[in-house]
Amino acid sequence: MTQDPDATLRHQINELVEEEHRLERAHVGQALDGEEKSRLDALGVELDRLWDLLRQREARRRAGLSVDDAEERSARVVEGYQQ
């Protein structure tokens, strides 16, 4: 049985958020070392990419378009969005 792609994306997002929180909790009141800071930054970028893909799928679904045509965008594209 194949799992729903949106559910898979949400699961991946939750896993990354949990890792992010574990890393942050382990260093309350302390600075992260270089490797940990790099990992935290990478987690943030990957979360942004997965959220972007999930939003694309939801927008395509609402518009009556194929959700399967949504594509994960590069970190450069996603991180370049204006907030």
C-alpha cells in the first residue's frame, strides 16, 4: 500500500522539526559549535523546501491541477523568496 505523498511530506517535516528541536534543546544557554550550526541551518533550508513543495501541491489541488506536477525547488530559489 502506497502512502499519500502529502502525508509523507508532513512526516518528513515533522521528523526534521523534531531534530531541530532536539538540537536546540541540547544547547539551551550555550552556543552551537560550527558543525551543529551548519546542521541547524541545513535543517531550516530543507524544511523551507518541503513546506514549499507541500504548499505547491495544495495550491495545485485547489486550482484543479495535477499535484504530481509540483516539484521540489532548489534551496537557492526557496531561500530567495520574500517573507
